[in-house]
Amino acid sequence: MRSSIAWAVIASTICVQQVACATVDRIEYNAAPPNLSHLFNSSLFYTWRPRSHVLPPNGQIGDPCSPDLVRYTDVSTDPTFIRSGGINDPVAVFDGSVIPYGINGTPTLLYTSVSYLPIQWTIPYTKGSETQSLAVTYDGGKNFTKLNEGPVIPGPPFPVTNVTGFRDPYVFQSPQLDRTANSTPGIWYTVISGGIRGEGPSQFLFRQYDADYRDWEFLGQWWHGAANSSWGDGTWAGRWGFNFEVGNVFTLNDEGYSNSTDAEFFTTLGAEWSEVPIIPQVSQFREMLWASGNVSSSSNGSVHFEPTMAGKLDFGVFAYAAAGKLLPATSQASKHSGTTVDRFIIYLWLTNDNFGTSAFPTLQQGWSSTLTTVRELSRGTMANVKNDYLVAGPASWRVASQDKSASTVDLVTLNQTIAREVRAAFVSNATRTITEPGRTISTSASGYGNASANSLNFAQSPSSKFFMLTTTLHFPTAARNATDLKAGLRILSSEYESTSIYYQFANESLIIDRSNSSAAAATTPGILSNNEAGRLRLFNIASGSANGSSSIESLALTIVVDNSVVEVYANDRFVLSTWVWSWYDQSTEISFLHEGSTAVRFDDVVVYEGLVDAWPSRP
């Protein structure tokens, strides 16, 4: 849920951008920052503005429109494509999704129409406050016209009335589900997110009943979790919480999106929860999760999803509200890049004010939040994994096959990678490519101002805060029990500030240490400096030798730094996205990070500086 489905960009006036430029020119980025909340509005417009991400000219983030997943255009001076104020939505419009060839063959939006606020899982739900309505477009999506009729899904299905939410319809087709639910082939489904008070979060499944999408048949609770329960002990997938939001449903195989018989059902979902005491109208935590599992039908015709593995779609606490869609091989973007397989791509919303709860100087910045770099999802396989204690679940993986003679297993999980078009553009459009020689580091170097630390500096660092860095770390077997080992990189560094990204076996975590990331944090409320962390298990991989030896899985890192946005991708199955508000112009240095007595090998270290201007038509 967001305040409006029309996240669509709010056009900035020329005077606003001129004021931003004029004011920014007077700010000194080589001196200690003042309290930034005392500056003029929009005076920080370009200070932390990303270059390659999807974000509006100013104001709140909006839905993207992109021809090649790399470059974007604003479709008009006011590209808000739907607004509240209609018969069904006098108060607000929340999220929805589009049937590409819906009513009369035109794109048809199924969205949540809101007639009463506040709506929050911690307070009683007002019946009728959230309904699902239709709108169509005749101009390629620039504007959607609401149907002059009532909601097509007027509320939660009877007798499920005491809900915590009922919103964010996601429409999809599925030949697998057609067979399971005995549906007409090619029918449309929608999953609506919410929960049942006192019982737990739920996804409600509906099936298209008529050709005009005016009536939808309830097929049961697609998935229901016990209130505030977790997958296993919660280590790998957080908590299901009390209410679901923004759910997506799709099927994947090893190549990407697929309807083949070997494809598996996946769902992504936003989970809302709080620790006790629960405060009314406050969600203390929002987590963007994923799950994969089996689908079955019961004798009464209802259809149910049962997870077999689950994890976090993004470990960043600012990352939420994922929006995914099938990208066919016949799409403009796929044809342009020569991609011959269907894909499922996904963006996440990256809020920079902690969902409106922090005192971040948004007015001084003049814009708010962004979407993450677009990702491709697929089912991933980890082959020849030693069948030892590390394999045990439930977790964000499951055993797909086992070789008892070799004591190995193949594991499957959700793979997440930067969309191939975007990654290729970051490489091909680099203004400078820096290759750092590989090295083995075996001595502790944890700080600045001493010889050991300085020896870890890159020979060359970027001159800007826009780059993609790739490297692979190799660990000896002894690293598994090295509780003092930290290995990774320092980025956005100077004598005044730096950000550390490192892996430690002590708690199997990748950590972004932001404690010294921004000099502005000392002067300005809302410039958060707490650490971000996510769980990643590195398995023991069999060597294939007769003695049954193995080695620790290597850590392959891709780090995207787009001014203030930092995204860390690891081993094609881990993502952590966050904000780093470095202040000083000279905070561009990179160095290796190593603490502890166990040696670590760094290989294939490359920095692609420059990224891509995602908005070439903007002034």
C-alpha cells in the first residue's frame, strides 16, 4: 500500500530546479555540514540525488515507464495517471496491477479504491473502506479512466469480515493454476493482500468470472500464516507479522519466468508487524519477503499455497513494496537486448525517511525516495553442496536432489540479479574502468592513520560517487570458525567519513556499517547512521576428489553506488539496499577491509565508474 497508486512523478517547475541549482552552488562540501534542516527548500536537490535509478523530477517517487530498463522518460508534465475522488475512491487510491489486454482489448487496471481512512492492522477495520475497482486506458497508460460503476470486488469474502486489510490486487495468469483449480485455460487471477484479525496475515485468491472482468470468484485463502509467526526461527525470512501487503504471485524455473511443468510457484509479500506493546497505527517493522512452495486444491474448490522455502527479497530496512511483472521475450526491452527468454522483473520502493517516521530533511532535498535497480528473478541451484549441518532447514533454500555416495546435495533458492540490460549498460557506459590487482590479505587493518590500513587502499579510486564494483572473496577452511574475521571493502571514504561493507562468519552476515558514513549525521536529525545487515550462508562445496574434501563457497559481490543509494548483491541470492549520505566531495576512496588473523583472497576486482543517466531528457 502507498498513499496513492499514482506514485507517478510530480513535475517540477523550472523555478524549483533553478532555485535548487543556485542554492546548492553556495553549499561547501569540503567543510563540516551545518544542520541541513535549516536550509532553504530544495537546496540539497543534487547533493544525494541518484543518477541511474527511477525517481521523479521532484517530490514523491512514481511508477516507471522505460523502453529498455536503463533509460526512462517522463510521459507528460503531470503524469499522474489516476487520482482519488471518484464514486468508489473518494479518499484515496492504493496499489493495483494491469491486465494488458482487458476490457475491449485495452489495458485494464484493477486497483484498491479507498472510501475511509485510517486503515491499519493495529486498529479496528471499517467495513467497506477498501474495495477493488477497474479503470481503463486509451492512451498507452498516460491516463486511466475509471468505470462508471461500483467496485468489482466489493470487500472481503463472507464470512471473512474481520480483516486487518484487503488491498493491493495483483493480477496474473497461470496454466499450472488453471489445472489445479480446474479453470478455463487463460483465465485471470488476482491475489489480494491483508489478514484476519486475531488469526494472522493472508493472501486472498480470486478468479475472473466473466469476460468483462466485472465479477470475480473467491477461491479461498491462497496463503495464511499464524499471527506474528515466522519461517523456522525467523533467521532467514523474518516474520510473517500480522498483515500482508503488495503480494505478487508468479512461476519460475532456472531461466526465469516460466509456465512449464518444472516451474515453481513463488510469491513476494510485504509483512507488517510490531513488538509488544503494540502502538495503534504504528507498524514498527515492514519486511519484504519471498516464499516458494506447492499449490493444491481441496474438495470445496479452494486453492492453497504451502511454502517449502522462504527468505527476504531485500534485507534493507528501507526496501519495501516490491512490484513485479512478466517481461516476455517479445517485449521491446528483450528484443533490444537480444534476450530470448521470458523474465520476471521486479523493483522495490526504497524510502529515505523510514516510511515517514524519521526527521530526514525532505523539504531541503526536494525529492523523496527512489526505486531500486531493476532485478531479474529465477530459481537458482547451488550444486555439489556437502550434505552437512549447514544444509538443515527450514531456510531460504531447500534440498532438490541428493547424491548419497558423494554425500552431496543440490540446493535450490530464489536467484536475484541486476537486470542484464542494466548491468551491461553500467559496464559499456563506464567513463573509467579501474582494475585492482588481486591480493591475499592476512594481517589485521581496521583503521586509518597506520601503515597496515593504508596498504589496503586501492591504487586508484573513483573520482565520483557513481560506480559499480565487482569482486570475489575466497576463504580458507579455517575461516568457518574464525569469530574475529571481517572481510570486505570500505567505500565512499575520506579522512572524515567512510562506509564499510563486510562479511563475517561469526553470525553469517553481510553488514553495511554506516556508523561513520555521513558527517551530516552529527548535525542533522534524520540522517540515519545505524548499521544494516542481512544473513547469507556460505556452504561447503565438494571438490569432487576421492577423499571427500570441500572448500567454503566463495563470496561474489556486486556493489552499486549511485551517489546516496548503495545496493549490495551477493552470490546471486542476496540483496541489501540502503542509503549512505556521505557529505564531503573527497569521500570517494575505496580500500580493502580485513580484520582478524585468517587470510582472505580478493580476486577479479573491477570498478566501473559513471553508471548511466537514466533520465537523459531531463534538464
